[in-house]
Amino acid sequence: MADPSETDTAPKPYGPWRIVRRNQMYQDPWMSVHMDNVLRPDGNPGTYSTVRIKPGVCVIPVSKEGVCYLTKEFHYAVGRDTIEGISGGIEDGESAETAARRELQEEVGIVAGRLHLLGVVDPLTAALLSPTTLYLATDLSFTETNMESTECIERVELLFEDAVKMVMDSQITHAPSCVAILKANTRKGDWSTR
């Protein structure tokens, strides 16, 4: 459904909700915040706020020896260093696969001979719209990184089995990374037989 404009007068159906007016409260190149005036499913008026972040990718590169390459970086919202897959936003006009290849090279200096699509996840469905496409990267080669000026990223190398354990022990908490690692765990033949 297209976003109702701020000048629409008739409520627009949105699942069991009806949007009376959509108000954009904030926008920058990466995200926007909307507060909708709504009619709730019970028929009463209210508001509902959502955050929209540009679609992104999360890539788990694994060598034929079973070494997994992740990132360690301070993330502002959680206020600590996190270990996660190679992640970033999809630029306008860019495919998810192109974004995945670009992020791999920029953040950790990896070129993937093959990308295996692992699906799409919605990191948080109640108040955040940010679909993230997941990939397993194999047939790896290495080159220089090209990080953005705000990025202070450390490449982490560990056995893939240790990455799975870190997910299960909540040492890796970034939701797309957790899902990508667990999905990649079902695809070991994509790297271990090469």
C-alpha cells in the first residue's frame, strides 16, 4: 500500500487499522520517523509511530577451511562493541547482491566468488521497517578495505562453529547476523566441499 499523504481526508485501510493522517516527524539519508493518526482495530482513535531504515544486507563470509569473518565495531544505539556479520544499507538503484559485495570489500577487504542468498528478515516488526537481505559468501579472496570516515571496524576471524556458539550464548546479538549465521549453518556443503 502506498503511504497516505498528509492531505488525504478519508482514512486508508492498513490491515485492521485505518490511517487518518501520516505525519513525517524526522528524516535523514538513512532513516525516517512517522507518527500516524489512526483508527485502531477497536474503532478508537490513537497514534502509532514507526521508524523506517533503508533496506540493508548482512553477509557471513566463510572460507573453504571453515573460517568465518565477522566485524567488531562500536554501535551507538547499544553503546558497546558488537560482533556481527558484514552489514550495511542498500543504496538507491543498487541491488541487494551489489550492496553485499560492496560492503564486504569496504568493511573487511573480502571479495566473494559466490554469494548464496539466505533470505530476508525484518529485524523488529512492531515499530521498525528495515528489511535485511542475508547472504553466505564463499570462494573468498582478499583485498584492501575502503571504510567510511565514521567506521572503525575490526575484522574478526574465528571458526564458523565458534560463531554459531556465540549466537547461542548471546555473544552475538545483532538479529540479522544471528539469523544469517544459523541459516548458513544449514549450508555447510556450500563451502566445506570446495
